[in-house]
Amino acid sequence: MNNSEITRKVSIKGVDQLSLFGQQDSNLRRIEQELSTKIVARGSELSVTGEQQDVEAAERVLVELILMVTRSQQISENDFESVISLVRSNGTNRQPDDGLDEVILYKKDGFIKPKTGGQRKFYGAANRNDIVFAIGPAGTGKTYLAVAIAVAALRDKLVDRIILTRPAVEAGERLGYLPGDFREKIDPYLRPLYDALNDMIPQDKLKRYLESGIIEIVPLAYMRGRTLNSAFVILDEAQNTTFNQMKMFLTRLGVSSKSIITGDVTQVDLSDADASGLVQIQSILVDIEGIDFTYMTDQDVVRHRLVRDIIKAYDNYSNNNKNSH
């Protein structure tokens, strides 16, 4: 490599590589030819080497092609010509914080990557460990990021299935008092998980996954007695688990499986907040290799700007009440 050459990485996690690369890697060879670069595929990333301007142009072409593949699963000759022309006429427009090497998953209208320091720590911990706890306030993207990491693992064939679960206890309600049959009662609790999946997987493919059991969305009570091999298992809203439920969930993990547990210990809906399995587990699973705890704060909130201020106001109120007693 010449002194003036640089190398950049482009993540292709969750991307149909055959559609992106073309027959016998013809799309990659074409980019190399058109933009005087060298592109090497290693696992779930591409290394692009060449002069800085050429590399940045090739990087932008790849990102546009990845988005096309995610939307339609194919790249036509006209698509390819259009992307090359667009990048050449508009320049690379690459911002310093694009963070394309941190992309977790490409979706139909863009890509998913960590946006804050806490999210980056969470993503790094999930890559290094088999069990990760992500604890923090509402709006920090814990659930959404966890689902993206799981979907990327499924598409990269690192696991055979995804299982998403939640305890069905929220806001002081109990299922017996809610209208409808069991499915109608339980669906509102699981809706955020469906919403995240709908944003990341084409509707027809998601329907097939759900029907075939490649993706399962189930209440936590349905996990008892199972052994989950080659699976990515997510426990969401874990602050509403009891001590025994948390133990039950963690001991379901089988061979070649990974798990992410998310929750907000300030929003426990159990009658006794101190009985929360997520609260207790932090002092039980200490210094065990392969298990990591990641903590997010109001600085990691990615919702409306007022959410951060609301969280701070509630924290101040709680602290003032504690001090006054």
C-alpha cells in the first residue's frame, strides 16, 4: 500500500452478499475498475483501499447499493449506473460521524448503528459476550438496538433463530382483567417487539419467519422448561421479572446461543420494586467471564429532546423525596 493510500471498512452485516457482490463478485470488480480501488470481503465487512477520494466514493457507492439490496433484493444494471453517476456528480458527502464501520444492520430506509456513547458500549459488549444486560432509562434505544443485533446475527447465520420475550406485567394491570382471548390480551405487551422487527425485516419475510418459528415472540412464562440452542434470545422489560423468573430465563440458554436482557430499574411495575430480578441480578452475576452489564443514562436518550429533561426531572424528584425522609 502506498503512503497516500487509505483503507476503510464497510459493514455488510445482515446484507444478502450474493445480491450485493453480483455473480462472481462482478459488482465489486466493477467498483474497483470505476473508482480505482481494491475491495476485499472478510466475513461481515468489506475493506476498501485506495486514494482517499476514491475510497470515499467507493464507500458511498457501496452504501447506496446495500440500501438497494435491502429494499428490493436485487441491483439492476441501470441501478448500478445511476449510483456511480450520482456519487461522481454529487461527491461523497461523507460526514466525519457517518460511522459506517459501526453499522449493525441495513434496512429499507437507511441503516442502524449506535448513536451515542452508551449505545456504542452496549454494541461492543454484545459482540464480545454471550450474555449482556443493557440497563437504562426509557428512550435510550435498548430494545431497538438489541433486536437489530439479533436480526444481524440471524442473517449472518450466527444463530438459527431469534426468541423475543417480555414479562406480561405492566402498569399495575393483570391479564385476567383485560378483554379478549389470550392472544388479544398478550399482544399489547409484545407490540414494541413486533414494531422493531417490522422496521428491520421485509413484511413477507417476517411473516414467514414468524410462521416457521425462526422468530418467536412469546410471554416470559412460556420459556419455562425449554433449552434454547443456536438462538439469540432477548428478554425485554426485565425490571418486571421476579428473582425466580430471571433465574429461569438465564438458565434456558443452550449451546451456541446469545442473550441480551434490557430494562429500566426506575420503572418497576411489581408490587415490591426491590424484588425485581433485574435489580437483584446486578449483585449476583459479578465478574463472570462472558457476562457484561452496560449502563445507559439520560445522555443516551435518542427520542424527543424533552424526554431527557423529563428523565432528569423525575430523578431529581426521587432524590429529593429520599433525602427528605
